[in-house]
Amino acid sequence: MTDSTASKGKFISFEGIDGAGKSTHIGFVAATLAARGKRVVSSREPGGTALGEKLRDLLLHEKMHLETEALLMFASRREHIAQVIEPALARGDWVISDRFTDASFAYQGGGRGLDRAKMEALEQWVHPHLQPDLTLLFDVPLDVARARLDATRTLDKFEQEKADFFAACRNEYLRRAAQFPARIVVIDSTQSIAQIQAALGDILDKLLQVID
């Protein structure tokens, strides 16, 4: 491995339907990497930048045409890549993002039914040469995911969707995992937090061994 390759940072994305439990483990992964001497940048989508956060508020709460929704998701993503992800990777930092393009395929593609060819065209336009080095897909049955949503807070427009929407999202996530097995690792999120973190530790160890 050349020095230029070794100095470049790595990109990890977290995915899963609402209630899958992915957010619980982002801090653990960030802390594990930091303990191994990696500089970590944690971010999220939609969002991650000042403009992206404004778009996030619109996307999570305003009704809009399906294609408008997809275009705004990718507009936020383009800004996120330009302002956060690419500069961090160039510095040698590790980037952790709560969702990336797999989420668009799952939610706008699987859940909303946007034609996959349009999704692929947007992906190629917005980030033709960038994919996460590792995607952690937290997977749970629908009834478990729904039970985990915090009923004490106001749910956003996606969280308010019906079971068939999330079934379609989950199916698309699993289709993507089968399509990209070298990148996407499916985590059984019905396990205990300790079991999941042990599995995550093993996954990170393997990734770090390849790099080191």
C-alpha cells in the first residue's frame, strides 16, 4: 500500500429503517476508532452542513412531489460531500455518516417507488467516484422497529408512514446488501447492545487490519 493511500481517510455509513437502532451505535464506533488513533468526523444525512440542515427540515416535515424529494436529498448530499466528506477524507480523517445514498434507494426508491434508473442516474451524477468503504446496515423485523420509535416525541413524515412503506424500504436495503456484499454488512439489530457492539468491534478490527 502506498503512503498516499494509507494517509487517506475512510468513510463509514450507517443505514437501517427508522427504529432499527443504528443511532445507538454511532458513538461506539466513533469512540472505538478514536481509541485506535483515528481522527473521526461524525455527520448525518440529510444535513451535515448549514444548507443541508435547512433542507433536512423541509424534507422531514413538508409534503412534496416524489421527484422533488429525491432531488433535494441529493442536493443536500452534494453539499455534504463537497463541504464535509471529501475534505475530511483528504485530511486523512475517518467520516461516519448517519445515512448516505443507500437510504435514498431504500426510502425514495423502495418506499416511495421512484424508478431505480432515476436513482442510479442521480447517484452517478452526484458522486460517481465516491462510495462508503463500509456500510453498516442495522436490520430488524418491522414490528420491532415500530416498537422502538419514541412515542413521546413528534414523528417526522417518514416515521409516520405505514408498515408497507417500511417493508418496501427494508426489502430495498436488503437487495442493496445482496448487490454490494463487499461494502454492506448486515447487522442483526435484534441482538443486545453488548452483542452488537462486539460484532462491530470485530468488523472494525478487520477494516483496520487491512489498512494498517
